[in-house]
Amino acid sequence: MPTQDDYETARALALDTLSKLDIERCCTNAGLSPE
């Protein structure tokens, strides 16, 4: 069974991925490259 620590790690990774995708989407909308 996953521990509370596993959930925290997974949640942190998910949030990190989401914010990266969000930043890329904002850049794309602004006509900029995400680099």
C-alpha cells in the first residue's frame, strides 16, 4: 500500500508538471516559445 509520503511525492510531481504545462500554454498563447 502507498504511504502518506508516496502521496505527497506524487502530488508534488503532479503540481510541478501542471505548472510547467500551464507556463508553456501561457507562452504559446502569448506567441512566445516556452524556452
